[in-house]
Amino acid sequence: MKIYPSILFDKKEEAEEWIKKAAETEKYERMQVDFVDGEYTTHKTVPVEAFIFIKKYPHIKFDAHLMVTQNNIDKYLSECKQAGFDRIIVQMESVSNPEKYQALSIDIHSPVKSIEPYLKNLNYINVMSIEPGFGGQKLRDEVIKKIKLLSEWREFHKFKYLICVDGGVEKEMLPELEKLGVDEVVVGVKRLLQW
């Protein structure tokens, strides 16, 4: 199981500072940047174009997790590709055609059954374990049941998707998550650098 920093900031300088700190540790081959458009939730993060600086870190791959509405999805997708994001994760609930995407995120409030029709097309599932758009929360218990089902479906159908848990993970939870079949965990960068 791999552990990566999650970047969620509304100021470019802060995002740049914490990415630099995480990069300097030389521990992480990937980081996940969260983008929130102010419509999917009330919070709004740094715009994509501000992240052109990630090209300074060619040895690190960057995920873009898009918590944006259908109205804004094309703009964000285009900007993320131009900025150099390696993997773009779309929030399943915010797009009208989830079957088009290979990396989906499922909201804490969505039943796991809602993603089942798209599993055969996916190579990545980001399981939200907190309220979207805000850091510093605790992992919610109902997420464990989702992970178990996703892991069982993957094994039974020989699907290829990776399972990532996003938000509220404490260090002591890692062995249990790995045992459940989780492949990746993303943790807020400030907290992760204290581990």
C-alpha cells in the first residue's frame, strides 16, 4: 500500500510551499491535488493554472481530484492536462456520464452500489471517507463497508481498478486498510509530514 500527500489549499503560495516540503523529503512518488470549484461544495481552492509550477518536479506524478460540477468539468479537465497532471480523478456524482472516465471518486454520501455499473471501465477508485472539500476530519465508519465491497467485487470479477482511501486516515489505521485491499491512501500534507 502506498501513502501520498493530499494538497487542499485556497492560496497558491501555501500550496507551493507544502508541495516543496513534501518533495524535499524524497519519500513520495505521487501527490494528489484537490480542486474545488465553489459549486460542488461551498469551499473553493486555488485554480488549476496556478499549478504550472508542478513541472519543476518531473520525478513526481501529480493527481488532480476534481470536486467540480458538470458545468465546469471540461474547463478543469483541459487545464489539468495542460498543467501536467498525470491522473485526473472525477467526482462520480458531478458528471452526467461517469462511464467516460477511468478514474472516479465516490462521495461519502453515495451508496457504493452507485459506482457498480462503471467498475469494468475503471482503473482507479477514490473512496471519499470525509465530507468533500475540507481537511482535518475523521474517517467515517461506513467507508470500511464500501472498501470491503469494492475489494470483493474486484476479486470476483477480476477487475483491475486500484482502491484509494481519501481523508481522515490515522497512522494506526494503515494495517487494517491494507488488509482490506486498499492500494493507496492520501493524507493531508501537513499531517502526513508529521508522521
